[in-house]
Amino acid sequence: MSIVQNTAETKTGGTPPSGLSEFWYYFSRNKGAVIGLFVFLFILFMAIFAPFVAPHSPSIQNRELLLLPPVFQQGGSWGHILGTDAVGRDILSRIIYGARFSLFIGLVVVTLSVVSGVLIGLVAGYFRGKVDTFIMRIMDIILAFPSLLLALVLVAVLGPGLLNAMIAISLVNQPHFVRLTRAAVMTEKSKDYVVGSKVAGAGTLRLMFLTILPNCLAPLIVQATLAFSAAILDAAALGFLGMGAQPPTPEWGTMLAEAREFIQRAWWVVTFPGLAILITVLAINLMGDGLRDALDPKLKRS
Amino acid sequence: MFRFIFGRLAVLIPTFLGVSIIAFSFIRLLPGDPVMLMSGERVMSPERHTQIMHQLGLDRPMYVQYFDYLTGLLTGDFGSSIVTKRPVLDDFLQLFPATLELALCAIIVAMVLGIPAGVFAAVKRGTWFDQSIMGVALVGYSMPIFWWGLLLIIFFSGYLGWTPVSGRISAMYFFPPVTGFMLIDSLLSGQTGAFKSAATYLILPTVVLSTIPLAVIARQTRSAMLEVLGEDYVRTARAKGLSPFRVIGVHALRNAMIPVITTIGLQVGVLLAGAILTESIFSWPGIGKWMVDSVFKRDYAVVQGGLMLIAGVIMIVNLVVDLLYGWINPRIRH
């Protein structure tokens, strides 16, 4: 409520609302986005403080408690709320530690693909001509493969593992940022403020990075959020296929791969790691929808 | 229109060359020696090594090898499997109908459910109906489909015992493949129960593979409809006294479909990527499972050929979508 009053005051007061408060005003109107934000912050907290939050070690095997069911099912115990896996490790603890991997993967992949994608897209959109054609043809080539297949084959070349999976996923994600940046730069470049800045004597680098780029950020931020959740899904998929993080790493996709043979005997071994992936991805996508509402001027009026 | 078609084809040539360079260099980038990889032999005398290098033409300059590879591609030679020695193209053609059947069923389900869901959500904007449809769509969009498949197997195959877990049809039925589509072949065979069996095998993989396209199509249809419903010509149509059904179904939907068709075209890559996971979970004998198995068997000749063929399929589908799009919407031809 205070935010609404705030904007009402600023309207009468004459000073425009700061960018941040305006952003929060539109973002918070989307209930789902706020819920997504809180869920995400909760997962982030669990990931950072995993050693303090997790009830057990993610790697200690308790040979006496193999495939123990979760607490609400007969035979379960409060010692292992979500039960144990086939070698007696606590599933809840492994999921909490797994959040570290998934968020880390998302962060690294988004950083790598945004930085490289924005730089390449900026060059293509600013210089046009032969450079642009060359860059876009290369992006077409990357996009001609199904992303997961290309990532799978790249990991086969580089060798299975978390780091290589992240590199592969960044590479297949990056053309989206190139295309988006290029399109945004092309629309901005011919606008008066850019021409004015050029006439005033701004150099190429200044025009590219300080004049044009800040005005292209809105769609990039939304795409970065989507890429974050897509990276988590892709990394889990690679882990599931045995080409991502390797056991006994408590990565969620890898946990699912290990649990596959027990699906008929112990449903909880399969259900909870997947649920963790779904909840995390859903929270990020909810935030992405809210960001789009807050940053897209076309939707603000409606 | 002809200029448009030729323009599109001209763009395709460098992409094709680039894709072939990637497929060509893939096998040479792998750690280890291509001879070891291709011959599958672990221990080899240096003389035999040079001999095979020469036999396979690997001692020639790289550009000659690439040119050779390219000529092979254009004459339909995509290499042969290291394990089975069968030509990659033969395996691909044999397995592709299974993937195509699954992908077609999935995209049909996604369209039949997704477009009406999106339209209704847009018309009833802001109601609980809209919110619940969009909530479900967002969950579907966020779904790790390999986990979703496992859950469905636990519930429908394990707990209820309704559907089989893997394969395309019960081993009770046997008939020669005519079209390669199990649903059609089982009907053609005339065996009682064969079609029903094929359908029960198909249903869970279809649900899994259609999940993400369904969510994407529903969301895209809703936002395209919302944009169109605010236009003047929709208001005019309403003012003329046309029935709501005509206004929404004819005047609005036809214009809203243009971005939706683009979205559906873009789902081809999503479907093929999804097929990799779906086919692995349900042991569906299609090209997705074939590629994953080949990566694990280190049958890199198959991976190389398969990469090229799958990229080829995607390029052709994208071209067709582009041409269709130019035909529907003449403005983009220029």
C-alpha cells in the first residue's frame, strides 16, 4: 500500500518517481511474481546456508536405513523427513545441497551467455554489413541443432562433467541474446538521441556501450531470467542422461538418474528431486513474467 | 514469391555448409585418435595405424577430406556405424517415422488443447478461469519433462497398471511396416486389438512430449488474442452485431494466429530436443534414443551422421514454415 501512496504523492509533488520504485510498483502488481521472488529467495537462502540448514551430510551413507520412506508414510521417521535413497543418504539434505549446484549453474550459464551474446549482438547490430551477415549465419548454424542434442554432443567431445555441461549450455543459449541485442540495437541506433550524441562527438565505443546499450536492457533482462531457468532444466536433463554432474554429486538431475531403477519400489526417491527442479524453475519463470510486466512499456498501459 | 523462395534458399546454403563443417570437425575434435575411434580397436601396431589412416584417407589435407565428406553428403552418404557397420542413413530412415509419429501426435495435442485454452483465457481475461489456465500453463512450461515422464510411469503404469512402460506396441502383434507409423500400420494389418495396443503405448510419451509446446502455444495464443481484441476492427465487428462466436472465432482469431503459427514452427526444435528425453524414458525406438545410445556406445560415426541429418530436418522444416509464413502474410516477403 505504501508504494501506491508513494507514487500518488510524487505525482502531486512534481518529482518523477525513481526508476526503482516505479519498477517495484509494476512488479508487485503481479502477485505471482512476488510469490516467485519469495520462493526464489528461500531457495537461495537454503543454498547459501546448506551446511547449517541440512539435517544430515549429503554424502554420508547410512547402511541401516536404505530406501526409508518419507515421514508421512508408514515406516518413515522424523530423522529423515523426505526419506533416504538406495544407499541410505538423506534425500532432504541432498536436495538442499543440490540447490547450490542448480543456482550456480544458472548463474554461470547466464553470465557467460549474456556477456558473449550481448557483445556479439552489439557488434552485429551496430556495424551491420558483412560483419553482421557473418555473425548471423553462425548463429543460424547453432540454432539449426536442437539445443539439448548440441549440448549433449559438446559434452561428449569435452568429457562429461558439470563444468563442461555449463560451457555447452552457455553456447547453445547464447544465440538468443545475440539476436535480441542485435534487434534492439538496430531500432535504437537510428533514433534522434543516438544521432545527437554522435554529432556531439561521441566515439564508437561510447555510442555502443553508454548510449545505446542501456536502452536495450529491458528485453535482455527478461530473456536472462528465462535463460536462467532454461539452464537449470538443461543441466538437470544432461545430468539425467548421465552427461552432466557425475554421481555422487547431489545435483538434482543426477539424483533422478540414480533413482530411476527404483521408481516402482520407492516413489519418493524420484519424486522429490524433480519437485525441487520444478519449484525452482517455476519460481524463476514467475519472476520473469513479473519482470516483463514491469519492464515492457507496451504492457504497462493495458 | 519466387524471389522470396530463392532468397530463402540462398540463405540456407551457408547454414548447410556451416552445419556440415561442425559435423565434420566433431569427430576430429574428440579426444583421442580418429582411427582408434572409428575402427574401435584399442591396441594397434604403428604400421597398421598408418595403413588404416591411409585407407580411410585421413592422411590427406583437411580441406580435401572435407570436400570428400561434402560430396558424400550430397550423394546421400552419411557414413556407416562403427558398431553395426550399417549406413547411418538407413538407420535414420528406419527410426525416423517413430519420432515423427510421436512428434506429430504431440504437436496436434498441443494445438488442439492449447489454442482454445489460450482463446478462452483471453476472452475471460482476469477471471479465475484465465488465472487457473495460465497457472497450469506456467507449470507446464517449467516442467522438467524427464521427471514428468517418470511420475506418469509411476502412477499410470505402476500404480494403476493402465499403460505399458516402454516400446511402441505389444510383442503379441507383428506386421510388416508400411508407413512406419504404428497407428496406421496397425489398422492396415487388420489384426484385432493391434490399434488399441499401439495407442496405449503412444499415449504417455505423447503427453510428456506435448507438455511444453502445449504451454507455450496456450500462452502465445492468449497474448496474441489480447492484442487483437483491443483493435478497432474487432470493435467494429461487435458493433455490426455479429455473434460473439463470429467476432472471436473469425475476426480476431485469424489475425491472432500469425504469431501463433510462428511459435508452432519454432516448436520443431523443442520437439526434437524433447524427443531425446522422452524416447530415452519410454525406450521409444526413434532417433532421439538412437542419438543418446550412440553417444554412450561411442559410435561417433552415427553421432556425426545423425547430427547432420537432424539439422537437415530442422532446416527444411524452418524453410517450409518461412515459406508458409510468407504466403499467409505477404508483407514479410520484402
